[in-house]
Amino acid sequence: MRLKIFHFIFCLLATFMLCACATQQRKGRQVLKAVDGGQINPSQAFTSAQKLFIRYDMEGKSFYLQANLKELEENPRLSVLGLSVQAADGKTTPAQAQAVALAGTDWFILLRDTLLSLLPQNPMEGRVIFIQNYETMLYRRQDGTADLVELNDAPADVKLVGRVSSQAFRTLLYERLKQAVIATQAPYTKYLLTLQNVPLSPFLYVDVEKDQVIQLKLPDYYQVEKEMTGLGFSLSFIYSFFVKSHLFGVIKAPFTSTHRLVSMGTSTLYTALPPKINDLDQVPPLASSGEEMDLQDFNKWLDKHVSRQNYKAHVTLLIDGEEFFPHFILAMQRAQESIFVRTYIFAADPYGLKIADMLRERSNDGIDVRVIVDELNTILNSVKDPEFTPGDHFKMPKSIDDYIEKKSKAAARTHLNTWSNFDHSKVYIVDRKIAYTGGMNIGEEYRYTWHDMMLALQGPVVGRLVKNFYETWSFTGWGGDYAAAYRKLFSKRSRDVNREVPGMINVRLMYTKPTDAEIFKAQREAIRRAKKRIYIQNAYFSDDRIVDELIKARGRGVDVRVILPGENDIGIMDANNRIKANQLFNNGVKVYFYNGMSHVKAALYDGWAVVGSANFDKMSLFINSEMSLGIDDPAFVAELEQRLFEKDFTHSKPMTQELDIGWASFLVDALTNQL
């Protein structure tokens, strides 16, 4: 009887505690929602014991939002601090607390004055300015007044006269803030500045003494609503892979499907029997002659063994999302005829939908908008949480291709994945006059958090890329092989809008096609011929043949350096990278780990550069549809070296000792050989 009573009391207490926790969680969500929506304002802010406290009073109770400032000392590059909710312990401020000023209207006046200092002098001229996570354009209207709009809403006839990066804008704003503080002779050195309309990021914390400007971020307080259910995802995946790709795909494209099956079989056997990687007996000093490979002879070899697709182009290097996406958005905004998108991932997150909405709007303006996305990745991204929590009213659509076509005249198709072939290319073309290619898909991580790179191309090469797009468009329709063959053989020659002009450079197009690994063959030969340097940055580094050739190059005295991501989005590839890093490091290769996720696919082999979509893994080198560009122009090679490699060497952590790897490393190595 006593046991039953004890059991009853225990269950009662457990139920009470669970209810109390649930009530506390609901209360916490209410608080965060009120702060995020600007429904309540802070009553006090102070620092104490290396923590920042922001006090709120709500419904007769008090609580703090708290941030750990010690993280700033541990990581000086940190620019975002997380906030947590904590109940206020009484109403007194700790004795050792330092007051933090709550900035009000003065902050907005400061922000306004900073922006006005950047306003162009002439009417209908504008500057692109990055403010937090927003791409904006500040321009002078025809009547001389100023206007600040999101970039995709800017008038198409505004002449762009410059851009201000987010870092440059923050620096300018911060300097003005310090001057304002000194002028007022206020007793404060720490400020809390309110942000408006930035989801889950209501404040900037400024410490004038320590020269710190930190964005504060609220914890997520709700789940992203998705149209795709768990059951719907499973059924869609099965239907896509087994029915669409391996039934309809084989029927409409029998020749390509057979070709891909042979390619999958031969490449699987090829990578399952990798060469034995022999360690160097002794790592030699770096070659001091300064001699480089004979580029003229190398280009003859490429013409014979790889590709003769050499075209003239004007090339613009666009590093990271802050450079690429505004460039692309402005081009789309000013398109007169067409916008073609061919990409591996078109994420259904808020930023992806922003680009999709622009495509829909431009199609309704009469622009020919066509989009090709990879089939399986469209389904996978319908359930992937956004990089940033978007807001209460965001709903993730089931598929981006359906979303693009809905309420618009845009057309979207998917590339089927017969025998696990993926279209990993990224090519964006506007008006058949400017094309973008490189490593960037469309989504928040590519715009905001990942390190990546694209090239903007103008000139005769764009005509070739347009032809490639039309052939792929025909292939991804119901006609498959037959429609693509008809397009290739009998379609009318498109109007040439890309003529060669002085100053353009040579660009060689190289592909990964079934049973024709052009990108692999070209880079392997470049490694073999390099005499002075080999610089490589890539996220997925699993090909043993490439590793073997790099070690042999180091044995010839070549300066071999490899940059890998410090944070990888694929766990097993991160484990693989550590294995390959040890092999390279133990043979004198300089290995660096980038501070964050680097998705860059670039290489320098003496005076020859390669930029594109291909990784150093089996899928990119032998299976997927890929495209990379080979460029030997000295000015471009120098720019790539300075703006990408030299900068990233300094922003990466050099490997100084062998990394610890798990006991199952040989299994990881064997498995990643097939990925």
C-alpha cells in the first residue's frame, strides 16, 4: 500500500514538473516573440562578470536576455553572439555592473546621416550598400531626393556608380558613432543599438573601448512550417528516384541512360582500385629556379586530349555571396529578353524564394525565364531547415520548380538522376549576353555564410553556354535524347550577340561527361607538368589519384598547398578530408583549414587557373554533369592568386601536426572513394 502511495506521489510530482516546464517554455516563446516583434522595449542593460544583460518587464514580471561576452575573447573574429532567456533575480543591479546605454532615436539619426554621406551627387545614380543581411540601393531620385530600397526593387534605369560592403559600412557607421560619443562627452562606453525588421536579431552591441561591434541573435522560438510532410517526402523520394529517374528517364533517354550506366560501372571499378600512395623518402626543398610549365605546349596537349572549346571572354571574379548575388540580381532586374538558370540546388529558404519571386515577376514582365534544377536535390531541400530562422509567416513550399511556375509565365524543369547522375553545374545566363558560373547554388548559405566563388563572363563564350543550356533544356523535357539530338542537329543558329572585343582573354570549357572525364584529365596533367606551384582549394577531396600526383609534385620541389574547409557540411567527407590531409602533410604539402565552410572549387598550376563546379571526388570527376574553366591569362591568374589564395592562406589555420583520425578510417577512405 505504501508503495502504491509513493508511486502515486511520484507520478503526481513528475506530472507537475512537466507541466511547469511546458508552461515555462510557452512563456519563453511569448517573451522571445514579443522582443522579436518589437512589442516590448528593454528597460535596462548592463555588463557584469563578462556577461551582457538586457532587462525586460512584461506582465508584471522581469527577465533578462543574456549573452556571454567571454566568447569574444576566445574568438576575436566573432561577429554574432547568441542570447538566452533568464528570469530576473530580484530587481537590483549587481554592484560590479557597468551600465550600457540604450540608444533610441539618436541611433537612427546616425544611421540616416551615414547613409546620406554615401548618396551619389547626380540624379538617377545609385550605390549598392550592404546593411546587415540586406542588399540595398541608395540612389538619388530625379528630383534630387534620396531613396533607399532593397536591391531587387531598385529602378532599372538607375546608373550604378559604386558599392559599399557590409564590413565597410559597419566601419563607417562605427567611426561616426565613436565621434558622436566623444562629442557628447557621455559617461558611457557601451551601447545597445536597436535594429528593426531583422528577424531574430534585435540589437547591435557596441563597446567603444574595445572596438567591438557585435550582432546579437535571439534563440529560435518556433519551427519552420513546411508544405512537405514526412510521408510526402518519403513518397516523393521513392517516386522521383525509382519511377521518374529509372523508368521514365530510361524510356525518354535510352542512349544517355546506357552511357551513364557504363560510366557508373567503369568509374566504380576505377576508383575501387586506387593507386598505392607512396610516401616520399625525403621531402626536398622548394625549387628555386622560378621556372614554370610551358603553357603553349600544355594548351596543345589540351587541344588534343581534352577539349578544343576555347573562346574569348571578358571575365570578372566574384568572391562570396556579397559580390555575386547583387551582380546577378541587378542583371536579372535589367534583363530585356531572357533569364536562364541551371543549378544543382535552388533552396526553398527565404533567400531562395526571394530569387524565385524575382524570376516569377520578370517572367510576368514578358522575359523568357527558364529554370533547370536537379530532381533529387529539389526534394531533399523541401525538408531542409533554412540557414536562418525566417519569421512567423514563412512557409516552405513542396518544390521550388512548382513554386517558380505558380502564378507566373516562368518554366521550370528538373534533371533526372538516372544511375545516380546529378547535374552539378551552376550556370546563370541573362539576355544571352552575360553568364555566371562557378560553385554557387541559390540559397542562404551561399549568400551569407559559405565561402565560395563565381565568374561573370561576357563575350563569345556566352554563346556556347547558351547552346549548352538549350540542349539541356530539350533533354530535360519529355523528348529526352530525341529532343536534344534534334536541337543539336536541326535547330536554327541563334542570333550572335556576343562578339569579340579587344581586351578579352581565352577561356577553355571543360566538362565531366559519361566516360569522358575532361576535368580530371586536364588537372592531372597540369599537376604532372607544374614546376613552381600548385594551389588548390576544394571542399571534398577524396580522389586518391589526385593525392598521389600532388605528393609526386612535392617530391619534384613544387610548392604544393591545399585549402580545405574547417567546417564541412558533410560529416563523412570531413572525416575523409582529415585522412587526405594527413597523407599530404606527411609528405611536405602545406595544408590549411579555412575558418568556416569553404565551397570554393579553384586551382592554380603555375600560370594556369581552373575555376568551376567540380570537386576532387568520384562524383564530380567521373559521374556528374560538371563544367570548369581553364584560364591562362597572366592578369587573371595574378588576381586569383591575390584575391583568393593569398587572402585565404592568411585567413586559414595551417596544419602543424598530424590529425587524430578514428580507427575506422580505412572504411571511411574506401567509402568516400565512391562518393
